[in-house]
Amino acid sequence: MRRICLVAMAVTVAAAVAGQAGAANPKLQARVADPVNISLTVGGKKVTSLKAGTYTIVVRDEASDHNFHLSGPGVDRTTTIGGIGTKTWKVTLKRGTYTYKCDPHAAFMKGSFTVK
């Protein structure tokens, strides 16, 4: 009985390790909308700091008078002004500071975060 339990535990641990090895990129949620709303979140919380690595960003552009523009070391991605819809970006974030903004309203629709 003890051997069966040990084997079951070993199989469970091996499956967990294998699952982590094939895990998807962490997913961030970006949103730009009327009247004046721009955000970048993970798990419902505002992004202020991330670890360097590859991320999937789901960008919801809900307003034709805004865009979502992400820039920083090695990244310069944007949605279009005039277009609406959802885009999915795969980005590799390196150490440094990243900003996101609405280009036409950059003075007040903006945010930033650091990557360590």
C-alpha cells in the first residue's frame, strides 16, 4: 500500500512539472474605451511591475477615437485610431520601463510599468 501511495505521488509531481513546462505565456488585459479609459491589468489588478519574459496581451480597443500604444525596450505595438476590436499580441518584455497611451490623448490617457 505504501509503494502505491509513493508511486501515485511521484506521478502527480511529474504531471505538475510537465504542466508547468508547457504552460502558456502569462496573459495581460489591455483596454481603451470611451470616455477616457485606458488600462493594463493582470488578474484584475493594474500592472505596475512585471518580470522579464514573454507575455500574451489581449487588447480590447472599444472606441474609434482612441488607440492603445505600448512601447518600451524592443516593443512598439499599437492599435489603429478609428478602428475597434480585440487584438492579441505576443510580446517579449525586457528590463526597463514601458509606457502605454492613447496617441491622440497622450497627455491624460497613459500609464507605465517597469520590467525587472
